[in-house]
Amino acid sequence: MRYILAIDQSTSGTKAGLLDENGVIIRKSSRPHAQYYPAPGWVEHDAEEIYQNVVSVIQDVVDGIPLHDIAAMGIANQRETTVIWDRETGKPLCPAVVWQDVRSAALCQTLSAHADYVKDTTGLMLSPYYPAAKASYVLQAHQFDASYCVGTIDSYLLYRLTEGRTFATDVSNASRTQLAHLASLTWDEELCRIFQIPSQALPEKIYHSDAYFGEFCGIPIHAVMGDSHASLFGHGCHAAGMVKTSYGTGSSIMMNTGTTPVRSQNGLSTSVAFGYRGAVSYVLEGNVTCSADTLVWLRDELELISNVSEVEPLATSVSDTQGVYLVPAFAGLGAPYFDENARAVLYGMNRGTRRAHVVRAALESIAYQNADVLSAMARDSGAPIHSLHADGGGSVNAFLMQFQSNIIPGQVICTNEPDLTMYGVGSMAGLAAGLYRDFVPSQVRAIYEPNMSEAERTMLRNGWHDAIRRAR
């Protein structure tokens, strides 16, 4: 038996999985890592802790298996989170700046004269959510004596796992840095000048996602992708027009647009889906910054629940929210608004508002935000969204999935694979290594069809958009 080792390094923790010759994940291990909030709008991780967790979960899943029986390894990573490390030692020089972090908002405002060039070159709106502004802020705030490297989590892990032999990234991650030219998929010197980031500090190579990225303990690394791109691949959304949503800390909604990038006129990003078998596919994408994180806020800060599992029964204990809306703009709003100055609003309460109404409003906010992105996609693509593939923790919440279907409106297809990011990057690694001949999409667990009237849908979405206006 030969195996594929797959890593899913996400915002909240790190998972490793071992796929067998049939593409089935037969072993799993996970480790959480700490979240740090040193100032309003700041979110940090300890990159050294993340690396050590990666090594630990690998050791867990390969225990007792000869390393020569592992045909290949794939790495999927939380995107936009930015690491600066010592080129000599590989050790981080400062905390990793997480994708949710908006400390560089003021810096972006000073660069507003370059916004059109940034958007035209990268397909991304000038924003503190992307690594360019994050790295620029840190480099201007610190004077590092050491020769340093700047990269996203994938390039940092590649550097550490290969003991400095590989300093590279893949096209999906590079396209999210706001430093790469979307057409040539090379680092853009003018962008580096604008953000004051030396190009020699960036990864030396930008490879296709199924390239050979070096070796870890003799195991060839044959796939690297951002986590959202890996789940897109895992769903089998390989053709133009196919759409998926990953429900995690935030939500990532992606539409495969094929080999031609579609430039958004409605607040979305244009990125690379993946480089696979010699071709590059592109996506239209919208990122929602607070999905499951909103439910964590209910538990940890508001203390309305003691466990996230309580959310669905509480939400279904009332027939509606009685007009209550929660806009979870704790660190601004992501797509399609890109308003880092927006702030969270709990709106529409009356004397009869109870805990269940607020919890239901929090859960519904996830579906509303995703629906706003899907509406923008429909306008950009010129066609309505009738079908949505879903994965992540939120996809097992039956109430949320039915409400999502109603609000789109459209079919929501939920995967049976709870670790689709791991499955997607593992499948690509297995295909690249020749262990798998053909791609096999994950099995479907449930399909939801809309059952809400158009009048009710319009009323609810109008109420949501009124709450959005108040948040901004």
C-alpha cells in the first residue's frame, strides 16, 4: 500500500491526513494554535508554533508507516496570513499577521492614488486584507537586521520543511499577495516599489500548484494550494461556471471562470484557482471575514452559548428573528463591500427579543453575507447562480444550509467529506505523483432546494441591506 500525506494548515489549527491508494483519508491528526489580538483590528499567530504543529501532526499520521511508502505530500494553507522570517535560520522575526488583520488600513489610504494600478495588475482591490499591505506595515515598523524572507504560510512551511532548500510558492497563493501580475504570474516590480517590499525577499519561484516543490524527509512535495483553492479542487469544480462556498472562520466563495480571468465590476476579486496539468484556471472570489467566527464570538465574548453546537437548536426554537439582524463587521466588511471602517451592528431588537433571536440572527448573517457575494458573481458573470457546492463546518448545519438555499435562491450541494481541503490537496498530490489516474470528487451528503416565497426572500434581504447600511 502506498499513501499520500496531506496538510491543511488553517486559521484555527493544523490537520494532517493520510490518504490510501483509493483516495480515502484513513488517518487524521490535528493541533490548534493560539490566536492573539494585541490591539483592535490586529490578529496574530505564532508562526513557530504553527511549524511545530505541522511536524507533530505529520508524526502522528505516519507513525508505523515506512516513509518510502508515502508517494507524495500536499500542503494547503490559510491564505493572506503573512510571515517574515530569518533567511539563515528560518525562524520568524515577528508574529505572523493573520488575513483578518486590518492594521494596515491607514497605510492603504496613503496609497489610494495607486488603487487602479493595483486592481488592474492583480485583480484585487487595494486592501489591508492582502499580504502586500501587511508586509509593508511590518517592514516599515521594524528595522530587521537579519536578511529576511517575506511570504505566505505555504512558502514559510516549504522553507522550513525543506530546511531552506525551497523558497517558493504556487500560483494560487501568489495571486492573493497583491504583489503578483495576474497575467504573467510573476512578481511585479512596480507593486514592490509601491508597497516598499524588496522583490528579492519574496519567494524565488512561483510554480503551478501540482509542481514538484522539493522533499521533506525524502517525501516529494507535489501539491501546494491555498485552502479555498484546495476545496474548490476537491469538490471537482474544475469547469467554468462551477461555484463553491467553504464555511470556516470566514467564508470563501469561488466561481471557476476557466482559463480566462474575469475582471469584477462588483467588488469581487479575480484570482488564480490553481495550476493543474499545464493549465492555469482562474476564479471570481468573494471572502466573508466572519462566518464561524461570529458563532465563536457568541460563545466567548457575548457568552450567549457555552458550545457552538447549541446554535442550531436555539435558532430553530423560534420561527424567525422578529426583524433582528446581526452584521458581524468586527474588523470591517469583506466582499463585496471591502469597507474596513464598517463596524458590527445588532439591529432591529424589540422588548420581546430573546437570546434565541440573536443567535438565529448570527447564524443567518453567514447566509446573507454569502448571498451578497453570489449576487455580485451573477452580475459579473452575466448568469444567475443556480447551484452551490458547500463544505466546512457550517455545511453540516441543516438550518443554515436550508436558509442559504432559500436566500440565494438555488440548490446547495453538501459534501460528505468533512476535510475537503485536505482531500483536495491530497488528491492533487496523488494525481501529480501518479498514484491516482483520475480525479474522484467527494461524495454528496445532502442537497437542499429553496422552499421560500420570492416575497419573503425579498423582504428579508431588504432588511439585511438596511442593516448593512447602518454598519457602514
